[in-house]
Amino acid sequence: MRILVTGAAGFIASHLCEKLADSGHEVFGIDNFNDYYNPELKKLNADDLAKKGIKIFNLDLNADLSEVFEKPYDYIYHLAAQPGISSDTTLEEYVNNNIYATQNLLEAVLKYNLGLKSFINIATSSVYGVEATVNEEMPAKPVSFYGTTKLAAEQLVLGLQRLGKLNACSIRLYSVYGPRERPEKLYTKLIENLYNDKPFPLFEGSVKHERSFTYVGDIVDGLVAIIGKEDAVNGEIINLGTDEVNTTQDGINAVEQIMNKKLIIDNKPPRKGDQQRTEAVIDKARKLLNYEPKVTLKKGLEEQVKWYKEKFID
């Protein structure tokens, strides 16, 4: 199969590209290598993908995409987005990179790629709001610019599906971690600060936050399982995560144990838009995709610490 992955040099997408290539598919990526975080980290990922023969178009999704669609694709995985809930990111950036970019990609698909088997939109549990503990039938109640604009992007995709113009589904991910995790995210930042004996900024109340921390390899397995099941998932919204719940404190304790070091805490005021609790309800993923997360938090964090040492310490 010929497959396009957007945001290909990013955390989850780079793992997905590798898995698809290892499964024998012809994989192409698109990424704009923006400076939301250090582009050199994305280039490290892109170098790993290049070794597997994966071509990445260095383009913004709001640009002319005709070059990307010189030949049609069987599947498109849309992971590119403006992530996170940073107060430094403006609403305009979220709208441009999550809504307008998705719409421009969809217009290119309808113009150049009408034979597409499935457009797989990657959404987020943030659309559920403060408590992401429900199934896909429950109404979305986002409380952040990120969640709101990702919900809008999801509806742009599913709107075309409802009109019969596109086979598509939307996958809502839960608290993904693992090797290549973005540097501002919990575990990469935690590992870095522990290695360098730097104070770790901890937002008030966050140690009690409960999360379905899901290992990136489990997420990728769920995404790849869509291939061949596109008719079964057409028009569906599917939660993808783990139903094992841990607190942020559990995660801190695990990394401290793995690294045999004690974290220095820098207490910060509460952060607006933070979810209090997530618990992935994955009955639909189990039914439609035979999905079953396998990696425990401790094992996944061991892999992330190993990756960090290989890339940045050794």
C-alpha cells in the first residue's frame, strides 16, 4: 500500500512511519519542521526515517500540496497539528495549524486522491474536557484552544464522510509517551531534568492528576490495525489508549526508580486547561481493531530512558 503520514518527523508519526515501512508499505511523510520545539530533534527522527527509505516532503499543510499528490495514496494518516496547551501559543496558531491546515489537506485529497481507501484523522482525548473518562458517544466538552480546534478539525473530516465524499475515521489518543516524546512533555522533560539535576516545574495539583499513559508502540499498533478494516471503521470515532490509570506521581516515582535519582521540584501555580483525569474507554477499539495495549508504564518508561541516553547522553 502507498501511505501518506502528516507530521511525519514528530513523535507518534515517526514511529508510525517506521512500523508501516517495516510492514512492507510504501510510506511518504510531510512535515514543516516548525520551531514549536527544537527542529533538530525532528531532524533526528527524519534521519531515522530516511534510513528506511521514507521520503518526507518539507512543506506546511497550508501550502500548495500538488507536489505531495503526484501519485495517489491508499491511506492517509493525519497527525500534524499544533499540540499542547501552552499559554505561549496563540489561538490564531491553533486555528491555522489545526483547522485551516486540515481543511487544505482535505481539499487536496478531494482534488487529487478520490480513490483513497481511508483518511485516518488523529484526534485527542482533550476534546472531552476536564474529565476524559467516557466512551465515544458522549458529547465533547473541550476546555482548551487545543481541544477545541482539534474537535473542529475532526468534524471537518467527518463532515465529508457524512456527505459521502470521503471514507474516514477519527482516532482520539490518550496521553501518549515513549521514545521521541516532545521535549516539553512530562516524561522527556522529567528524564532530562533528572539527568542534569535541574528543578522540574510541577504545576499545583498535577501530581494527583490521573492519566491513561499509553506507550507509543501500543498506539501505533492500533493505528496500523485500521489497514484492511477501513469499511468497519468508516465514519467512526474511536478512543485509543490504555484503561490502566496512573497518577503523575506514579510516573515520577517510576522514573526516579529507573534512574536511581531524586527529582528536584519547582512548584508552579495551576495550569489553565489541564485535564484532571483521563481513563480511556477502549471497548470500541477492542471490538473493531482487536486492539489490546500491552506495555506497562514501568516498561515503557524504561524504553524512554534508554532512548534518551542513546540520543543525548552516550
